[in-house]
Amino acid sequence: MKVVPIPNGQFVENCYLVIDEAGGECAVIDPGEEAGLIAHKVAAAGVHPVAIWLTHAHIDHVVGVPRLKADTGAPVYLHPGDRMLYDHVPDQAAAFGLRAAPLPAPDHTLVHGDVLRVGALEFRVRHAPGHSPGSVVFEGQGVAFSGDVLFQGSIGRTDLPGGDFETLMRSIERELLTLPDSTIVYCGHGPETTVGRERRANPFLTGAHRLG
């Protein structure tokens, strides 16, 4: 397995290519604003995208979907809890002074416990609401793609529509802190981390943020 992070756009969102090197296939996770850059990285890797997986439907994680789907024909996977956000991406864009076209309808519904495959690689879908109602984590092969659920030293914001702090904390405890400490966490923004590092040092998980 090879993971190619692609920081992109004004929100510096992390898109990821998850590559099965033996089979030459990949999944594209959260194609953001710079769809051209992401398409270039796919071509440079010489791989065939077989799926577009969305951790959630905030604009910075999905606005590249139309280009990537048109270029590759790869099916789009989204949890139904975020379908309303997904369908209202033009309105999300307007709130930030941006423009975005409507997105193509998702092809597949993500369900907690689903197993997704890229070549010989397998990842389990873990529903982790709190940042958004339909946020998910893709976990397998010793790694977890956390979207905006968990960051190095922080957690996802909960002040956007559908966000809830206590729900997010329960999601992190249930879906991420139950994983081995060695699990590499690829976050939706910022650097990668590990479950162990966040368990020990993340102020939201240690309770230190409450002392401020």
C-alpha cells in the first residue's frame, strides 16, 4: 500500500490517494478544490482510480468530485447523514464567497461496518458523527483516514450545522481510540499522527483543554 497526501486549496485540505501498488488501482479520498492538481497526481502515479471515498461533505472535501468523476468514471461513496450537505454544496460555497456547481449524485451509500476494497486492500467504514452527521473514518492496513474527526493535537470543529461536541468526543473514543496505538491517522488537514500520540498528548482527549 502507498498513501499519497495531496494538500490543496485555500483550506489546505488533504486529499489522499490510497494505492494498491501490486494491482495499480487507487481510491481517491476527499477530492478538494484543486481538482486539476489531484488529477495530475493520479496520472503521475500511473494508477487507475476505482472509487471516490468521502469522509464527509463539507465543501473543501468534495468540490473536486465532478472533475475526478468525469475524468475517471469512479463511483462516489458518501454516508447518507451528509447527503443534505452534499446536495447543498453551492450554498456552502456561497457562504464562503465562492462558487461551486452542483455535485453528481453519489453512487453508493456508506454504512457503518462496510468493507471497501482497492485491489487487495481492505478498509472498514466507521461512522463517526459530531463534526458532521455523516462523517466516517476509513480504517484498515494499520491506518485510519479520519477526515475532520481528529487532527494532530486537535479535533474537528463542531460549530457548523449538524456539529455536536459531545457526539464528536464519543465518536473519537469509540471509533479511533479503540484502535492500536501504532495506527497511523491521516487527517483531513495538517500532518499525520498516530492513535497513541493523540491518546497521550491531544489536549481534547487528555482533558487538558478544560483547564484553560
